Amino acid sequence: MSVALLDQSKDDIQQAYEANSLTKIEKETLYVFDRVVHFMLSSFKNQLKGITFKSSELDFDEAYILSKKNMETMYKMLDFISQLHFPISDYDFGKIKVDIERWYYRIGGKGMYFEYQEDYLLTPKEAAELLGISNVTLHKYMKQGLEAIDTTSHHKIPKHAISLWQDPVYAIRMQMLTQEKKLQDQTPEERMKEVLEEITELQKEYKVKTVSEALAKYNIGDLDALDDPSDFRNWKDLEEEKEELLEELIGGSSFA
């Protein structure tokens, strides 16, 4: 994208927000999203075969579309496609992939699917070796949100997921994406059942009922000081999600 076109696109976005025109903002959002997807498909052929969507139509989230956060994200995406320098690492490609996918769901998208080149995918054994963990721990990480792709034989892991999982910020973003996609595909009842099963497994492993009790039992004051705090972070997130699901299932009433 040329500097002139970049500046014009940013001006169009600013004018749409100054006019507080939902129609114009939706148009600009769709334009920027389409530009980034086209850029990824044309620029990352070593990683990507294709990108597909559950629906050809976007059911825009009006509150998010009108927000300052959406405007800032559009600016960020435009800067990205105009300033990126090649070659690009798997780590940087992964960050871009996660960010565009998160944005898609925030603006109201349903189902965004990435198809990777075969030689960009790792077997579970290869991924576990690169992370320095056992296969059991790898499968635990996959349940928590480490990106994995279903193939005809077994799961495979895209190369960028290894470095992203070692980045605390992007590891959390991957986990959030996993949960968001599950919520889209599951009813609250189905998700509650899954959350309770995951909490039960942690309770059995640590032999306490809550994450607070587990932290106290093992005298853990700072999760960041642990070599692998993923169980405790995941447990905390599951407990919070359980309460949110409970609120949704009982209609906001209480047991008092």
C-alpha cells in the first residue's frame, strides 16, 4: 500500500468516526479487513494455503464497531500492511494471524479458518520436543488453547504456535481465541459441562476445591515466578467463566 493510499484510508476512517456514521464505519472496517486478508494470502504463501469463513456476511457488533478501539485497530492494521519488511519470522506471522482473527470476532464475525501448508505443520512429537515438554503436557496445553489443527490422522501444530506459547501475552490471546470459538459453537449448557469437567480434573490433580486453595497449599504468592503457571492461570479463568455461565443460565438471579 502506497503512502498516499494509506493516508487517504486513514482520512476516510477519521471522517466516518467524526460523522458517527455506522454505515460508513462498517464500510471502512470491511475495507480494512479485506485488505489485510488479501495481504496475508498473497504475502504468506509459505505458511498459508487459504483463509475461509463460516459465513460470507458479517453481523457487525455495533457497540464495538463504533468504539475508539475499532478505529485504533484499523489504523494498526493499515500500518502493518504498509510497513512490514520481509523476510518475516514464524513468530511475527503468528502474532499477525492471532491479531487479525481476534479482530474478526470482535467486529462480529463467525468462524474464521486458516488452512496451512503441510510443511508448516508439526507433529505433536515435534512440538513437544521444541517446547521441552512431554506429550501429556502438550495435550494439556492444546486443551488450554495452544493452536492445533485437526488432520485426517491426528492433530498438528502450526510452527508459530510454539514461539507464541512462550510469549505470555500471545499465549493468553491464543487461549482467549480458543474459548471464544468454543462459545460460538456451544450452548451455555454444553460449555458449562466442559468447564466443570476441566475444573474437576484440576481438583483431582491438586486435591483441593479451588485455585485459591491450591495456591495456598503450595505456598505460591507470585504466579510469574513459576516455571509453568499454566494450570493455575487456566483454573482461575475456568472459575471465572463458570460464574459467568451460571449468571447466563439462571438469568442473572442469585441463590440468596
